[in-house]
Amino acid sequence: MSDTQHKECHGAMFPESIAMGRQSGKVFSVKIKPPAGMTRSRPQIETNDQQWDECQKCPEFNSCYQISMAKVALENWVASNY
């Protein structure tokens, strides 16, 4: 393992999981309303533009973005294969 010390927020741009209600990451959030009868509402994806701008100024931005995307890819793979 690396001895590199990352910021506490490293890899946290997206929500950890997606479920009913509001799930937030440092930059991106998803709000899912419970179904109304037989219909589902579309998830609302929100972006915190101010936080995105701050993240881009961080020296760890590229690494943070890459690990955030890798976590999303892994979660998608697990969801489709588990």
C-alpha cells in the first residue's frame, strides 16, 4: 500500500449508494422520490457547481475523480452481476 495521505474527501464526489430520498456526494447528489402507485418519478441529479470548481483547484483532483469513477464502475458491475 502507498504511504500517500489523501484528503478525507478523496474519492467522494458521488454518493456512496443510491436509494429512496436524497443521497449526496461532495459534488453530485441524487434525489429519488418514492413511487406513486404504478409510476416512478425520474431521479433528480444535482451538481454543486461551486464545489466542483473548488475540487478542480485541488492538487488531488485527477486522482480523486479517477477513484470516484472507478467506484461507480465497480458498483455498476456488482449490481449487474450479483
